Amino acid sequence: PVQAQSFIKKFFNVDDVSHIQRERDGMQMDYNVYLKGGIEIDFDHQGNLESIDCQRSSIPNGVLPELIANHILLNYPDYFAVEYVIDYRHLKVELNNGLELIFDLEGHFIRIDD
């Protein structure tokens, strides 16, 4: 989808895409994009971001909602986000220290997941 392609072009080097896997989710097709370095980005059938896993690398600036990015910067200045999952109920961010932070869909902090 065009929206997924735009996301990749904006935050990554298109040449780093190693392969794309289409997966059927009910009646829809989802897309899993794999980049060099082990980065995986999942998009729904419309190209909306569902998750990004950068393994041990930092998620690029601008991917996380501003409220979430600011929360991490203020409360965990020595750490960075390596995984971001968009769920229908909440947003989850994993930091490079293994801590998982849960936010509401507007980006307000809810809790640390254990």
C-alpha cells in the first residue's frame, strides 16, 4: 500500500528492505516488511502501521507520537524505544532495557507492563 511505502521512505532507506511478506488476516492482507539489520515493520491492509521492532536499534525520531517520545525522554533519559505496537486498546513501547510501557490511544501513560 502507498501509505506503507511512504512510511518506509520517510524513516528508512528503501535499499535496506530485504523482503516483504503478505499475510492473510481474515479477509484482509497484512504486510510484514523486513529490513537489513533485523528490523521488522508490520502494516495492515491499508498500509497503517501496526508495529515496528528495531531489535536493539532506536526507533527513528518521528515514529512515536510526541507525548510518548516526551514521556520516554523525561522519565527514561538513558534509554530508547526499540519496539512500538499499536493495538486497538492501547499502545505499547519497549525500551532497550526490556521495560514495557503502556499508553492509551492518545499517548497518555497508563502503566509499566510486567
